[in-house]
Amino acid sequence: MLTKPLHNSQRLIKQNEDGSIIIHLFVIPNYELARIFLGFGNGLEMTRPEYFRNQIKSVIQKSLERYAQNTLQCLSQLKYIKYNKG
């Protein structure tokens, strides 16, 4: 994000010893911006505004629930598959 800013309003607030950074963006939160942030996976944490942070958090929680459900469905289907050695 330092070499390729997300937006022209991006300002570096702090660079931590562990290599992480805190930046400030002056943007209007929207669907597209949420998707860009989500694309960083666990490499990004949004702190403010709180309502937008909660929207991002909700998307992540729903994704985890979907994966958990699919995992349980896959595991329940495995009991019907018989494995025969060689």
C-alpha cells in the first residue's frame, strides 16, 4: 500500500516495527471499496468507521458460516463413500 496507494487521499499515519502500517483514507465507503478491502484477506484490518467495519465483519462471518456448512455436508457425504484398497 505504500508503493501503490489505494486512493489519492491515502496518508501514512504510522509504520510499525513489525512492518505493518496504519493509513488514513478519505473516501465514501461503498460496495466496491468493501470488495477491495476484502481482497486483502487477513492482511488488512479496518478500524473506522465502525459501521463499515461491521459490514466487512458481517461478510467475513457469513463466509465462514458457508464454509463450515459445506465442510459438514462434505463430511456427512464421506460416510457413504467406501474405500477399497488396491
